[in-house]
Amino acid sequence: MKPSRDISGLIEVMAALRTPVTGCPWDLEQDFASIAPYTIEEAYEVAEAIARGDLDDLKDELGDLLLQVVYHARMAEEQHAFSFGDVVEAVTRKMIRRHPHVFGDENGVVTSGHVAENWDRIKAEEKAERAARRPPEEREHVSLLSSVKAGLPALARALELQRKASTVGFDWNDPRAVLNKIREEADEIEAVLDTADKMHLAEETGDLLFAVVNLARHVDADPEMALRGANAKFEKRFAYIERALAAKGRSPAAATLEEMDALWDEAKAAGSPAQAPVKRSERG
């Protein structure tokens, strides 16, 4: 079988991998639950390639993510539930429906705000339609937040919970108010530190993280991408420390904290000359 630019080729590859007897033993053992972690991992790797600005890698990672869609669709087809074509048709229908300003009869100037309003309204209509198709005993009242998927990574779910609550006005009206909340949560952690109560400290730390996500939302920064950027910055600066020590025939394990702090400040100054050095105790 030769590689092809046609999606049907990839579908055929997956079908071959899942064919009993002649297929791949590992692939044949998998199910939706066992593959789901790989799907999440591939989505993260797409985001990582974007953060690095590596378009060649992005191409490969998007292929890996597409494979996950094909994989799940193949397993569903084996259960006579749906096929890859059904997935494509469903999302195409959804995108057409959610963009009436593009595919419908709406005229005039359409702002991004109008698009967001339409999107939320149409999603709510779709949700109501799905609920109406359920048996009467399953049509129970659900919270506004129930549409936020429980399987999302915690950072992404915190963001979506906050966004959903904000649609009914339950929100801060100023980023500075959120910053004050962050300080309040940090003070609560400090108050608990002397107790050595790990469960309470974990709870308060979670509150602090939730508040930081809220600040990111209010300043229009994606918290996942912001944290990835911070991770990359930390790696770059720590690598500077390692290289500087290696040039002296030493390793970080053999260096003092003061030496590494000084090298950290050098790395930061080299990357951001306009910023004053920040001590380790001030790094977040």
C-alpha cells in the first residue's frame, strides 16, 4: 500500500490495522477508552508545535491528530455506530448551521461579537434538540455548567467553566479585581503553610490556580499557551545555566544555589535586557 494525499488511503490503512488475524495485534486490542489518552496527547503536541512556530512539525502533528479521528471512527464503524464519513458530514452540517452570516441569508455588517452570540445561541439550540431526543426519564434539569466536558484537562476546563458562568453575568468586571483575588488566595495559602495540612494546602493551591486562569481570561491570554510559553522560557534559561557550568567543567548538581541564581539572572538579562534581574524567590 502506497502513501496517498487522499483521506481514503488513511482510512484504508486503519481498516487494515484493525482487520482480525491479518491486522496489528496491538491495534486490535484497543478500544475508545484506551485510545483516548493518545488523542489528548496528540492535541497537546499540536499546540506545542504551534508554540515553537515549527510548521514542519505542525504538519506531522496534525497528521497524528487526524489519525486519532480516523481510529475512533473505525472502531465506531466496527460497532455499526457511525463511519468517518458520518463524522465529516456531522461537523460540516454543524459549521454551516453555526455560521448563518456566511452560509445563510444574513445581510449587513457582522462583527465578531455577533458571531460569538450566534455561536452560543445555536449551540444551545443544538443541545436542546439533543435533549429532546432522549427518553423522558433522562430529561432532567441540568446546570448551565453541565455542558462543560468533564474529560477536559483541568486548565482548559477551568477556563470553560468561567466562560460559561460569565454568560449570565457571574464574572469579575475588571482584571484588577481578579488580581486582588489572586493575592487573597496567596494569602490564604500562606496562612495554612504553618499547619502542614497537605489536603488544605492542595485545596488552596487549586483556588489560586483557578484565579490565575481567570486573570488570563480577562487579559485575553490563553492560559494553556501562556503556561507553555513559560515552560519554554524556563527550559531555555535552565539550559543556559547548564551550558555555562559545563564550560567550566561542572554540572548543576555540583554548583551552589547562589551560582545558579546568578547564571539565571544572566540568562534572563540576555533574553530581556530591559528587565531587571529577578531573584529565585520571586520567580513564578
